[in-house]
Amino acid sequence: MAEIKSTLDLVMERTRDLSLSEEEKAAQQKEAFEKRLQGLLQQYADQALNPKSFQQERDALESEYRIHDPGSIVQAVGERIDPSGDNRRWLDLLAALVPQVVSDLETLLTEHRNQGHAIEVEAMARSARMLSQQHAISGAAVLSNTEKDQQFRDQRDRLENRTRTRIKEMLHRAQNQEASSQ
Amino acid sequence: MELASGLHAFIWDTPNVNNCNSYLLRSAEKTILVDPGHAAYFDHVRRGLERIDLTPENIDLVICTHAHPDHMEAARLLTGRASPPLLALHAAEWALVQSMAPYLKATMGVALEDFEPDFFLDEGPLQVGDLALIVHHTPGHSPGGVTLYWPEHKALIVGDLVFNGGLGRTDLPGGDGNQLKQSIRRMSEMDAEWLLSGHGQVLSGAAAIKTNFQQVEQTWFNYI
């Protein structure tokens, strides 16, 4: 008669010969570290942390996981930037992490806003023209719904992607400079 | 029912089923349908149109005084056509619809893209071909509620702002009692011969309308 085994016995038996390689362990550590880092960034976004306490928590996290990768932290902050949104908090954090990049970033975000505004104004004019010429609809009560304009949406998406790429490049460059100066 | 030349009312008078009154504004050049109502009861509007030798295909523009389903849901029956009429409502109302999108999808199977307005309405004059209207933003029942004024007939199309003997409820999302009172007071100052509400009976005559506004204020304002 076969031996009756508990679930735990079965699991132990099946995983007995399983072990992780060093690379797998490192990848697992990195993944866990990045998840915790995102948690810290969310706490910062929710104003539960300020730039100073964020850095303290980050240092503790780096010690716990024995990972020191300032580049990935800066990029993770960069990914939180919404080019069309209010980024004051993220710029404050970047000012603590890579201060030399903040002024250029602010210029880039201002450019983005100006270009975005110009695209929107152009789309509104296009919509008003279309409503007037094709439907004889006009007047101060008419406000364009630019979301109906495919050309506007495409232009806005292209601008957004371009700005995000430039933010990434800017932070990457700043991080490299920081690393080479140490 | 033709109230005045080019001004038609499709009054919903089935008391045990909720649906709104719809109004048709017609000129030599353009036809505007205000508040198409619930999709399930759109035949009510269709029959009204047939009585004046029109079909939904003849509608150039659909305006929704607000985005509650009993006023707006049937708009999707019209926007899906090959040559659909344009759809307009206030931007604040559209923002409310967007915020409720998951519920609308889950409870009514309604997709947002079926209702995307072609343009938004703001306070001010609205010219549609040879039809001249004035749009008033009248929040309270809903944040982006609008009242349409047609000066040619001194007609005030108020949606669910105020009724013959009553006023709009304020307990639905985005409702606001103070805004409702303020909006009603503003509209009570209009030079109106027709008070065309989203529910209930049409009210005609400037004196009757003034009295209605006064009675609504006296009877209900202390409770909201």
C-alpha cells in the first residue's frame, strides 16, 4: 500500500531539488526592490513622505536589499512625470536627487505646455470652422470637443511621447554625469 | 403637439414609467431635437416625428439639457447612423458621464463612445442655421444642466430645473440645492411665454409662468 503523504510532504518532495541560480536570486531581489521603490514613490505622491524622508527610506531600502542603483531610482521618478500635469512634487524630489537637471526639465515642460496649448488652439479653430462651414453652427455657446478630432489626438500623443523620451534622455545623461563625477 | 410655429412638444404622459418630454425646434433650414429620452421609449419621439412628416434622419442636432439616462440615452440610437445628427451638451455634464462610465457600462451596457458630444454648450448665443437660441448654464439638478431660450417664441426649455408646480431633485450625483435655487431665480427673470420642462405639463403664458416660479420658490426653497 502506498504511503499517505500530506500536502506539505508533497510540496517538499517536489521542490527538494529546486534551487535558484545566483542570477535568478539577483533578479528576484531586484524585482522585489523595484516593487518596494514604487511603493515609496506612491507614498511620496500621496504626500506621506517629503524629499528628505523619501531619501531616508530609499537608503534603508538599498541597505535591506544590498542594491545601490541611483540611476534606476531617478528614472523611476522620471516616469512619474506627467508632461501635461502638475509636476512640482516630482521636480522637488529630482532637485534632491539630481539637482543639475531640474532647470532643463522645467524648460522642457514649459515648452511641452506651450506646444500642447498651440495644438489645442489650432484644433479648436479647426472644429469651429468645421461646425460653421459644414453645419451652420456657431456662436459663443459653442465650445469645441477636441477629443473628437483625430488629428488633434495624434498630434498630442506624438508630443507626449517625444517629451517623455526627452525626459528619459535628460535624466539618463544627468545620472551619467553624476556617476562620473563621483 | 405643435405649441407654436416650428416648436413641437412630445409630452411623456405615462405616469408609471419614467421618461422625459422631448422638444423639437424646427426652422426652414434646421431641426433640433432636445432630450431624446430613454432608448427603450424612443418610439414615442418617432411617432411624434411621423405626425409632422419627419423621421429621425431629418434631425440635424440633438441637444441634451443634461446627461441623465431618461433624457439622453436614446441619443445613441441616432449617433450610430451613417449620417448622424450632431450631439451637444455642457462640458461639466460630459465630465460627470465620464466619471460614471464604469457604472454605466456595468448597469446599462452603455459605452461612452456612443455619447461623445460633437461640441459642448456654454453660456451664450447659439446659432444653428437660421435658428437662434440662447444657452444658459443652469446647474443644480445636475452640474452641467442647461436651459435653452428660443427668443422667437419666448420659449424656455429648462430640462429638470423646474416643473409645472415643482423643481428638480438634488440628490443625484453632482446635484446641488444652492445652485438649483440660484439657477431657478435666474431663469425666473427671463421673458418667457412657454415653460417647457423635462417632465410634466407644458406651461404657457407669461403670467402663469411667473406665478409658477413664485410658487415653486415659496413652497420648496426652504427644503433644499
